[in-house]
Amino acid sequence: MAVLLAAAAFAAPARPPNILFLIADDLGWGDTGCYGATKIRTPRIDRLAAEGVRFTDAHSTGAVCNPSRYSILSGTHLCHAKRRNDYSLYFHEGQVTLPALLKSAGYRTAALGKWHNGFGRDGDPDWNAELRPGPMEIGFDSFFGTPKTHNEPPLVYVDGHRIVGLDPADPIRIDKTKGPHGEMLGGARAAAARPGDRIDFVMAEKAAAFLAAQPTDRPFFLYVAFAAPHVPINPAPEFRGTSGVGLYGDFIQQLDHCTGIVLDALEKAGLAQDTFVVFTSDNGAVVTREAVEAGHRTNASLLGQKTDAWEGGHRVPFIARWPGRIPAGSERKALFTQVDLMATFAEAAGIALPAGASPDGASDLAAFLDPAGAPAERRETIFLGTGGTALRQDEWIYLPKQGSCGMTVQVPEGKPWGLPWPKMGQSTGDIGPDGRPLPGAPAAQLYNLASDRNQTTNVISAHPGRAAAMEKRLKEIIRPGSGGGGQTGVPAPRSAPAAAVGQAHLPAPLKVQDGRFVRDGRPYRGVGVNYFDLFIRVLNAPTNTESLAGLKALGESGIPFARFSLGYGTKDLKRYFDDPAAYLAALDTVVRCAETNRVGLIPSMFWTFKEFPDLAGEPRDQWGNPDSETHRRMRRLVADVVQRYRASPAIWGWELGNEPNLAADLPNAAQFRKKGGTERDDVRSKDMVVMLAGFAKEVRRHDPERPVFAGHSHPRASAWHNTAENSWKPDSREQTLEIIRRDNPEPLDTHSLHVYATHDVTKELAGWATNHVDYLGPVVAQARALKRPVWIGEFGLPYKGDEEEIRAKFVGLIDAMERTGVDLAAVWVFDLANQPDWTLTFGGPRAGLLRLVAEANRRWNEAAGASR
């Protein structure tokens, strides 16, 4: 696998960064000054935000600590973990974890503070024996901290594999019949070694000692998990009475002080400049009586609290600093979830994720490095409450039942969590003042967070279709075996994939290796078809399966792949921006069908130059501006589609569009302007090259392996002179080859061409070529010198007239491509009713030409010894 950092939009640092990860326990979205707290002072946390980026839509994966901490260290949702439901280690044998990944790349790794992700393999561990496996078995060089929360027995410190101060004469036992977590019996000396009001001081001081001992030539990963402000709220004497929110506020101010100890030590060691620091919380805060009575909102105005799938349960403070890389004083407003941290840190460190690693997470490093400009990467995620799971898609969030899906408003009722509902000072239209659902309240919930972040109005009755689709998608994600932990059918982290992606019986997709295509490690050459409206027909009529029947026919015939369009014109792509869920659901149908019928797919993302500028309300010269809304919209679609289907073996590659080079630098461009257009709407090659590179970079951010195609035709016979002289003077062979190199910029890794057998081949190709062998030979030779395969995205001729002549020209085209070494080609066009002189179908009068395509495919690959 290619190193992920090479696909990023930003250059790698000179050395891998140190990574310092600080996580509080139950710190709410409104508990720090930089998130709006006025009665609690947090100067060190606020300074960190001022020196870096503050995320305003960042989330833990769960509304309690265990799922969140597991996801951070594994890139996996807890519902996908392979584990027993007990106190044994959450991480399974062979699982790739964040500390192990970093350690394999030379990082020194250490964990301090709260663990709470289990020890051992066979149920509750023997606390008097070696605690193994544990943090050190998943990749940490050292561990010192509490085994669980500081209110959950055993109330001790663990150093490596042993409890600190353990006395064999006074063994530790847990009486599970007492209290919600049991009661610790014995172990008096071990308990005395862990005073409850000094835990965070001890962790901060040990972190400082670790930092002071670090060499500058080896990176480190330090994971520091503080105890505050989790119950019992127990600040040290010197912090009691220092805030305006009672002991709760005092405890947070102590947390801020301990955070400052660590940051000061980092600075003193001379390591701050090279360290990627993240500060966050594992879930939302508990709403306490003293905070409410003091006028402090722990989770700001968000609905709910810890345990809930409402926003207050999982929207958390999230701050990052990396001097010189993260802009100081910046804000990130797009969705971010902690399950993406593992892949993000890996990309920052320049480490490729091994196969199966971080199955539910993907890197969102651009969100840190360009908070204001980077497009939203994460489009979908889940949030686990103690009584149910919510699904987030863009600005929408769906809860599958009434109440909070947690312990604030339980349905059915149970023991209340924290304050009774009437005392919490919160409201929602479905819950009455007594904390029970109102009569007639809907059975599930849907909120638009863009207009209603506080979830005051359940709009499910106004959007039943969206709710139904989200309900279905949620079930797909959380069903047993749906992903993670090395299981199959892993859901893509940002968007919903086709349900069947990753079927083991399908051959591997294409890769580029040493300038040629390979499949399953073997050379590959292939001939397929263009199936232009395969997806468009499903998009416009989801119940119409005619085009899917065409896929089945292709698979049965031995034709291995189809190139198709994701939309023709602005109206089709507008469907994506208006209702991405419906658009992608239609695409799911196509991908599933292709997988079932063993047919590869090459989606052409946008067919012409105009769609994205027109949708963005910008002139078309904005293709030359990577910061434009045009590029942002392009990146959003590309990210959604590539991330969604990158695990599918049906996807053979990603193509930008159809013949963008033919529109560039026309001397008569004014004739082709849209109504009311200006010179800024004339397509220029300089803007096209920026568009192509931007497209390829975005693909590479999400898929480091599959080929990336431009989708070009062969250049116009005067393309070089169009650009250089604004004239129609014919180009030479060298000038044509120069244009082909220019129009396929890195990180595109193929040469893209179209060739047709028309009535005047010389004029159609170039003045220097008299036949297709003369033309393709130099093009393929140039591609080989550049270590690139050649992709003929369209070839063909109008199938009207003398059948023998048509067949001879068709055979001549295939022969020319075969003789010159073209790697991949697709005939125009399969099953396109509105082009009767061009369309080929198995039941039509020119079915024999499709048989020639199937025969050519077999012949090409038998000669190369490749897999079909």
C-alpha cells in the first residue's frame, strides 16, 4: 500500500511529529473558557486553543468512556469489536492499534492515567496476579494509571502489569453484590498509594518526567488520560473554592492546571515545536445540581448529557496544536469524530495503514492543517448511547426510539441519571415536564442540526423518507458482523457503502505497477464497454432494473468492465447536492449489482466542465482556483463516492470526466459560452490542469491504489497551437505528445485517450498520423517512458452502413490497440437508446461486435498470462 501521507494535500514535515494526546473524563462542551464557560477559568486549555484550532462539531463515538477510548486507540466502533462483554481486554489478538502502529514506525509509546479498556482474556482479571494482556500488549512501552475510573474498584494504581503497593497478605477482592460497580475488599496498602484527590497531579508529573527524558531524534506518542471531572468530584485542597461553580468547577480548574504542567514540560524539553497536541474529552458531561444552581451549563445549550445519544452526550471540546502546521486561533466547524484519530495521526506521521487497520476511521488531517478551507471529509458516523445508537449524516441526526437513548429520559423508565428531568432546565418538543414522552410523540427522532443544534424540534414527520433511509442505514452499520475487528463487510467511515462491498470471491481491482496494470499481482490488459447511462437510469427511476440487467449480460458474456457516468449535466449532479442519501442509495444499487455479476466499474465523476462552477454560482475559470467553491463541491462528491466504495472490488478506477481537453483554449470559445457568460467562462488549459490535479489529489486522499484517469479524448489536431498561438495551425507529433503529457498531470497515473474510426482518420487524429497504429505507437511509447499505462476510454465508429465495412473498421481499431500495447480500452457504447447509430446490445443487430470485444479481452489476457 502506498504511504498515505504521499496522498495528502500537504507536504510532510521534515521528521514525524511527536504526538501528545490529552483526554479528560466527562468534560462537557461548555466546561472551558474557550467554549463559553464564564464561571470556570481554564487559561491553559484556552491558550492551547488560541495557539491552534478549536473544533465546534467534534464528537466522541459514544456517550460513555469505554467505547470512546476503544475507538481512539483502534479506529473501530465498539459495536464492531471482537470481544467478550466483560472486563477482559477490549482489543482482540492481531488487531492493529494506534500505539502498535506508531511503535512499529520507531515511536516511543507511553500511557498514563485512566485505562478502562480491560485486562486479560478470560473475564474479570485476578487483580493480585500479572495483569496481562493490557495496555503494554497493544503497543504501549509503558503504562501507569488507574485500571478503571477513579470511582470504580479496584481503587489502585497499576504500573505495567502489577498493582502498585500490592500486599500478598492482604489480597484484593471485588464484592459485586455491593453498589453499581462492586466494592473493593482488602488491598489497604495499594489503596493508600492512590489518594483520590491527587491522581491528575501524579499523571501530570509522570508525563513531565517522560517528556524531560525524550531524545530529539526519536518521536514519541504520549497518551495522558486525566481523571477529572468524573465523579467522585474530589479536587485537592488548594483548588477547593477557586471557581464559581462549586467543587465541579474547582475540579475542572485543577484539570486545567495539570494540563498546564504537561504543556510546560513539553516546552521546557524543547519539544513543543515538533509536537502534535490534541486535548479532548471522552464524552459529554454529567449535568450536576451545583452547576445548574450556579448558572453553569456543563454541555452549554446542548440537549442531554453523558449516556445520551442526544448531542450533550457526545459533542465534546476538541483542541489541537501543531506549531507551523495548524493555523493559530483557527476554528473547524465541520463534523469530526474521534474514530478518525488513529488514521489522522498515522497520516501525520507518514505511516501507511495496514490492510484492515482502522476499519471505521479514515484520516481527516486536512481538517487540522486547513481548518477553514478543507472540505468536510466525515459525512456519516454513529454515536452510541447506553440505550440506543444515533446516526449522523451531514447535518441530520436520527435516533431510532423515543427519549435520549441514554439515562436522562429512559424509555422504558428506569433509575434517573443525575438530576431529574424537571431540574435540568432543558426542553424538547417530545418530552413532557415530568420527563416522559408526550402523548402522540413520534416513535423515533430526526433533527436538523444546522438549524436546530439544541434539538428542540423533532422533524421526523416532515421527512419520513429520510428517516426511513437513515433507519435502514443504521441497522446496516450496527448489525453483527457489519465491520471492524477484521470482520467482513466493513462500512466506509464517512459515507454509507454498498452493503455487499468487499466480497471475498471477487477478483481484486486494478492497480498500476511499473507502468502497467495488474490484478491479483499479475499483468492485465482488458477491453470493456462504455455503459454511459447505467447509473443515470437507476437514479431517475430506482425501480427500473433494465440497466442492471445489462450488467448481468456483460458479466455472462465475459466482458469484464464498464465505464459509466455519475451524471450528465447540472441537473443530475444537483440531485447529489439536494439529496445525497437518495443519490448514493441509487449508486449502491449499481455497485451491488456489479459485484454480484463480477463486472468492474470505472465511474466518470462529472461528464463536462460546467457542472460544478454552475452549481457553485462561479465562472468556469474558478477551476483554476483550488480554494473556490467549485473545487470544494468537487472534493465533496469525490470524497463521498471514493470513500464509500473504496473497499469494493467492483471499482477498477476513478475517472474525472469525459473529454475535458476538447473544450480548452478554443480560439472560437465565445461561441460556446453559456447565456450571459463572459471570457471567464471560457475553458483554459491552465485551469483544466489545476482541476485534474485537484481531482487526482482528492482521490488519492481516500484511495491510494486504484488508477486515476483524466477521461481525455486524443487532443485536437491543433491543440498545441490553440494554446500557444490561438490559431488552428496543425500540430506536429512532438507537439501532440507534449499536449498529452501536459493534460495528464500528476498524481494522475495513466494516459487517457479516445480514438474513433471516422470517415477522415487523418483529420480526426493529427496531421502527422495516417492510421491508428501510427498514432497510438508514439503515444504508448511515451507512456511507457513515463511509467504509465494507456487507457482508451472510448473507441468505436458509427454503426450505420455496410456491415462488412463496419466490422473491418472495428477489427482494425482493436488490432491497432492490441499491436501498440494499449492497456485498457472501452467501446462506445453499450445499450444507449438515444444513439441508435452507435449503440450495441446483445439482442441488437450488431451483437457480433460485442462478441469481438469479449474475444479481444480473452485474447489480450491469455497472451499476458493475466487473470480475468
